[in-house]
Amino acid sequence: MYLMILGAPGSGKGTQGKLLAEFLRVPEVSTGELLRAAVKQGTALGKEAKKYMDRGELVPDDVVLGLIKEILDSKAAAGGVMMDGFPRTVAQAQAVDKLLALKQARVDRVVLLDVSEEELVKRLLARAAKEGRSDDNLESIKTRLKVYHSQTAPLISYYERQGVVRRVQGMGSVDEIQRRARAAVTA
Ligand code: B4P
């Protein structure tokens, strides 16, 4: 099963994506985590990505597509994968459709986490206080939300046309939301 978890920054993609991947027994891949690891290692890709990430902008499609192609072509992903934070632009979605078509596969489900803007900002500022992630500051959060609406939200209608979107109410406890997400992907 090839799934993706879609939602605004702070909607709980990472939290719910990991649990859902465990439940479905597929590996989870987060482009945000891959990029943060590259930044930490100080690779050329990481140095390039950091400039965009700190501002709250999207890293260019070709950089992200290189990372994801490697994963989708790996043995571990042969039976499916849970994609967290990817795709994020229509160009990325079209590219992943092409890569999966080569394997006679497609995106089977898109879990869309619905969370109010007020709650998103609250969660990210709470994480800033705890973890100090360099893009969890008010200015970058505002940019990330703007970028989500302009570049990522169009994916909702892209995948609705494929009939694979399952909307999940993303407010409440982690367990409650996970129950809804499991019901949504198995229905
Ligand atoms: P990501 O790492 O994907 O970050 P994000 O969208 O900002 O969301 P995040 O993962 O942090 O939050 P989540 O919803 O899990 O990307 C970071 C940057 O990398 C991007 O801005 C971009 O520059 C770049 N990037 C990544 N992928 C890219 C791509 N495909 N193309 C181009 N650029 C890309 O929310 C988690 C927070 O909410 C946590 O603090 C958690 O504890 C809390 N939370 C979760 N569930 C909760 C609940 N029920 N109640 C209360 N809090 C909850």
C-alpha cells in the first residue's frame, strides 16, 4: 500500500504517520526528517536545503525528488510506503505518480489531517519551546502556513480527482486521531 499523510505544518503528520505506518507494516519516510538529517550531517544537499527550510520555504523539487526516488526504488519500499510531508507540490505529485506507475502501483490513500490554524500555531510554538527546531519561530511558521495554502493544498483536489482522499479530524488526543486515521485507511 502506498499512502501519504497530508496536512499543514503542525497538523500531526509525523506523529500520526509513524503510528499508521506501524499499523500497516510499511516503512515510513519523512522528507522533512531526511532533509534535517542532511543538514545535521552538513552534506552539500543539506547546506542547500537549510537556506529554504529556515525561511519556511519549500526545498526545490529536484532536490526532494532525488531523495524520494532513491527510497521508492529501494527493496524496503517494494511492498509500499507511508510518505510523510511528501509530495508537497503538484509537480512532486506528478513525479511520484510516474515513479509508481513504473512499478504498476499508485497512491492508494491520502490521509488529510484537518486542524484549525490557531491549533497549528499553538503546537509549533510549543515544540519550539521544547525542541528548538530552527524553523519553529513565528515568522517561519507564518511562511510555512502560506506556502502550505498556495503550493500544497492544491494537492487535495489533485488526489480527490483520483478518489483517494480520506479526511480525518486532526484535533483531540493522539490516540483518538489515530483511531480515526486507521478507520479511514481501512474503510
Ligand atoms: P516537515 O518536517 O514536513 O515539517 P512541517 O510540515 O512543518 O510539519 P511537522 O512535521 O513539523 O509537523 P507535524 O505535522 O508532524 O518539513 C520541514 C521543512 O522541510 C519544510 O518547511 C520544507 O522546507 C522542507 N520540506 C520537507 N518536505 C519537503 C518536500 N516534499 N518538498 C519541499 N520541501 C520539503 O506536527 C507535529 C507537532 O504537533 C509536534 O510538535 C507534535 O508533538 C504536535 N502534535 C501532534 N499531534 C498532536 C495532538 N493531537 N495534540 C497536540 N499536539 C500534537
